[in-house]
Amino acid sequence: MIGRIALGAVVLAALGTAVPVQAKEIRLGFMTPLSGPLTFLGREQEMGMQLALEQLGNKLGGIPVKVFKQDGRMSAATANQAVTKLMEQNRIDILTGLLLSNQTIAITKPVADRGIFVISGVSGPKPLAGSKCHPNFFNISWQNEQPSEALGKWLTARKVDNVYAISQNYVAGRDHVAGVWHHYKGKRVGEIYVPRRHSDYSGEIARIRAAKPSAVFMFLPGRGGIAFLKQMGGAGLLGKIKVYGGSWVADEHSFKAVGDASIGAELSNPWWAQLDNPTNKAFVAAFRKKFGRNPVFYAAFMYDVINLLNAAVKQAGGIGDKDKLRAALRKADFKSVRGSFKFNSNHFPIQDYYIGKVVKKGGQLTHEVIGKASTGEKDRYYTQCKMAK
């Protein structure tokens, strides 16, 4: 009898109908910039991931996790090299991190086509939300244009009559400018694109001064944004021209460097450390205890990635049945630090967007949530996705 059962199992395996063997461990790949000018952002992602895994006893759905990290640096070529190592040498089951859109576009299809789930912690390029969507790709942050689309609604509702846009010249930057224009009903008085490493904004500020806008929308993450705000202040424009952007304009990474030049900026994001829900309060308290400051959204989104995976693996009974795991991921049945969260049919979030204002309290710069820009926001490319219903 035992021999017949064993023989039956062999036959079922040959026919491809055997019950999937569950892994004894989950091999999680993490690829993000861990060197170069964006190291601090990659490390912030790593901090959010690390905190969540520690709270879960380094397990997902009760299965031990082994994390493999690779430095994606800045280009598509270096990202391809990194994920090739993760797939070939480390034999990962799931890939996450993914800060840069150019890299996410380059690596998603070859990785996802191999049956590896790809979960972006930040980058959300529009092709992957639309015509290039993939059943094994999930994005937990946004489609790149969404924070700025929400901000465009906010600007219109606040009756800001004319806006000048300035951005770094790459995929995500152009997406954000397109996003703010999509819903903004006032006058567009101009837009400027600068190189990523641009630091002298005297020429751009002269053009902005001459245009006399009511407000400036800026997408200048990192040192560029710090330099721009300080130079705007030096030119005497910050009291005259209102600054708008995403939360990356001024946060715990840049408050010290940019100083009071950021006060009054109004910023769009689906998550703030100040959001009043139990999951977020616990996350922020734990992060502050471990790292000595408030988290930035890069950490918050990776914290959500890990808790999404934990819930999905538990619901699917492991990672052996990819269809079950995919279905569990789609349900997004976990407690998000954002509160309201679910996936659209293209595996991009449906979520609320809030406006945070930079204020000074007790001598310290911080954010104050002053309103909701949009509710249940869907990206505008999901109808182009072949998974859309």
C-alpha cells in the first residue's frame, strides 16, 4: 500500500498536479541604492524592513526568512546585475526594495516572468500600472504621478491661481510634473527641468522671479531640493511664493540642512508620521525607540511591504502555491500604517492622500497634517492594464 501511495505521488508530480511542497524558508531579495547619492534613502527602506521583520521574529506567515541584499546603485544596468545575482546565486522567492523607476522598469518583466514576486517599496512607473502590468508585480506606494495629482486637486481647491514647476530631469520627475498639471485648473506659468546633481539655481530662480507665480511646485529630492529652498530664501522669495511638493521636499533627512527655509511648505503624501491610527502610532513609536527619530515614508512603505507579505503567506499557507499567494497579496488583508489601503486591479494602491505642512514646534521642524487632498485615489492608467476587469 505504501509503495502504491509513493508511486501515485510520482505520477502526480509528473503530471504537474502534485501538492506544492512548502519552503522551509523564504528567500527575500532586497535591491535598492546602498551606495552613492541616494544611499540614505535605500538605508531608510532597509530600516523599515528590518523593524518589521524583527517584530515578526524574522518570519513571514510563520516561515523563517533569509534576506539577501544587493546594491542596485543608480542605473538600469547596475540593477540588472544586482537582481541577476539575487536570482542565480541566492535563488530568491520574492524581490522588494526598488527605489528608482528606471530600474524597476528594466528588471520587473525578466524577474516576474520567472515566477518571482516583485513588490516595489517606492517606484511606480506608469507603464507597470498600465500596458506593462504583470500578475507578479505589486506596488505598495503609488503610481508616480499620484501624490502630485492629489496635490493638483489641493491647489485647485485652495484657489492657487498660478504655479511654476521645477523638477529633476528623469522619469519620476517628469511623471510628478505631469501629475500636478493633470488636476490643477489654474494657470501654468512655466516648468524647468534640471540635472539630478544640479546645485546652483540662480538662473532658475531668476526665471521664476520674472514669471511672478503665486506658487512653485518642486520635485527636487535630496541635496538639490535643499539647495533650491535655501537659495529661494536667500533671494527673498520664500515669503512671496508658496512652496508645494511631496513629503520629500522637507523631512527628517533634510530638516537640519534646509532649516527654516522649509517652513510653510505644503506637501502631499498618503502617509505621515502624524496619522492617527493604532498601527501607525505603534510603528512610529517603535521606529523612534530603535532609531531615535521619526521615520520617513521610505521606511513606512517597506514596513507595510513586510506586513503585507506576512499576511499573504499566512493566508496562502506558504509560498509553494503561487496562485494562492498572488490571490492573498491582492486581498491586502493587513493593517497598513496608512489606515485605508487596498489594491486596484493593476496591483497599485487605492488610498487617501493627505497634506502635511512644515511647521516649527518646540524649536524643532516637523509636519502637521492640515487636510485631505483626495479619498480612495486610483491611478489613471489601470484601465490599460490587461488584468483590469
